[in-house]
Amino acid sequence: MRETRVVMGMPITVEIVDCLSARLLSSVFAYFEAIDRRFSVFRPDSEIMAFNRRRLARTEISANLREVLALADQTRRRTHGYFNICRPDGLIDPSGIVKGWAIGNASRLIDATGAKNYVIDAGGDIQSRGKAADGTDWKIGIRHPFNDREIIKVVHPLGHGVATSGTYARGGHIYNPHRPDQPIVDIVSLTVIGADVLQADLYATAAFAMGSAGIWFIEEMPQLEGYAIDMNGVATQTTGFTTFVVS
Amino acid sequence: MRLFARVAVLGTSVATICAAAAAFASSVSPVHLVAYMQRYRDGSSTGSAFDAYYGVVQVQAVIHGGRVVAVNVLRYPFHSWTSRSINSRALPRLKQEVIRAQSADVHAVSGATLTSHAFMRSMSEALRQASS
């Protein structure tokens, strides 16, 4: 069974091949909705906004929020500060970590029922297990950074998590405000395949912030493979990425 | 981001330095090599530290018998490659390709979130700065 809903400001699709009951699908979406109520910075009554407004002390926060904050801190250190949930305006915004973290938890929720063949796609972060309905390996496409209707790479994640970080350029309108006379050679999309979707998500975010050096950071990290696309449509991949490539 | 590794080299060390620096520079950054045709004093010569935007790269050439016998990367952005001799380690060249349309017959698509709030904020700020 398969369903798509908009939760956490993005389309979330859940397909569970071995399950014919709508109840499991509903409980997965209910989980994402609960996550949104706790972690959304766009909800004034969320726990994260109470924490941001100093209405909640560190000792009063929920176990979930505590776990997410601890993960964010650990990741910030491991990525030399390139991953940071504290925004320039001072707001603590854990959305960069919550997405992958929630998908991982939802995945475990499905695992606990014994279902072995499913895919969760939350805003382009994908966790798949087992096989698709037709018995083949799950096939994941990487979106063309400049043409959202086109796929430019197809991978079999083979149970690994897939996450893509990036931004989209529209013609020549994106430039570096600090160096307006220099051409942008930065990357526009970075896809990471990792042991789980949380790791893939965190390191895709951090490595993207490093620009063209990010793919080297992924190359150096064990258990992560990456595919970076630059402004000119040239892609660079880590040495182990080829394991997952279909076309 | 441009990565410059300006190293004084001589003879057979050039190929090794090219491979190393090109690997650092990935797809787009030119690497400037300055080759001098005279002999060098024995000892170690440390180049200036260059700001590669994401960190600092600094190399040290070890000279013996008037020739560069080793180049050590003293400072590298991710801190884990300090004092490894480039001659003793083959840096991988990462595979590159021009992206091309593939079959759209997939079960799911991974891409940067189209309506990313951060993207929209950064875009409007860039446009505001461009028009100010």
C-alpha cells in the first residue's frame, strides 16, 4: 500500500509492499505529524519554539528534543562546524536533523511489525528496505538540479539511506554577493548514500555547505558515498559510489 | 573557490604534485605550478599558507641533493592529512561526468527540496543585495 501526504512542509510518501492494511500507513503518518508538532519552527506552540523563547529549560525538555540536540552537537563537532542548527538570526532550527532522524524512527516502526519491503520518501530523503512490489531492487533517481522533471542518475541503494542537499540555480541569477565578479563554481546538489538516512542527511547538509570541497569530505568518511553536481552540470563522485549506480 | 598550491618543483616530482593538487582542486580549480630551472639548497622549504576558502593548505618541500624528494602537506582543511608525504600516498582521482538524462522509471526521486525555506530566504537576500 502506498500513500502520500504533506507533513512537515513537504510531501512524504510511504509504500509498504508486504502490508495490505491502511492502519500501519496511518500510524507512520501519525508519527510524522507528532514530530512536526514538536519540532516545527513554524508552529508557535511547538516544543522547539518554547525552547527558543526560553520558556523551557534544558532540564525540562522531552527526551526526543534532548536526543536531537545532542545529535546536532555531535554532528557539529564532527563536521568542523559546517553542520549547525543554530541559525544566523539566533534561532535553533533542528529541521536539518529532524527529517533524517524521523525517517529512521519511522523505518524502525515499520521494521517492528515484521514488514521487510518498504520505502519512505520524505522530501527527497529516502530509506528503502527489501524489494519493490515487482520484486526488483528499489530504484532511486537523482533529480536534475536545473530541471525538476528530469532524472540524471539512477541508483540501487540496497537498503542504504539516500539524502540530497542543495539549492537550485535559475539561469544566472545566483551569484556570490561577496564576489559578484567571480563565476560561481560551487556545487548545486550533493547526494549522499549512507548506512542510514540520518547519517546521509546530516553529512549531505554539512558537505554541501563546504562547497566543492564537500565531496572530498564524503570521500574521507567511512560508510558514506557521494555524488556532487556543480553549476556547470559536471558531477563528481566518491570512489565507492559506483557500487550503487544503475545508470 | 579556487585552490592554489604554489610549490617550487624540479624534475620528476612535477607529476606527483600535479596529481595531488589536481585531486584537491576537484573539477574546476586551476593549480598553478611554478617550476624553477635551478638547483635548490638542501633542507626544508615551506610555502606560504594559502586560503582555500574552506580552510588553509600549506605544503613543505623537502630538498636533498638539490632536488625535491618529498612534499609534505602541512595544513589541509580537514585536519586529518597533516604531515603525510604526498609521495608515499596515491591520492584518488574522483570520477567525473557531465550529467545526462536517465530513465525516469524509478520508484522514488532524491533531490534538494524544491520549496526549501532556506533557499528562498537566501535567494531573496541575494536579489536584495544585487539591487541595493
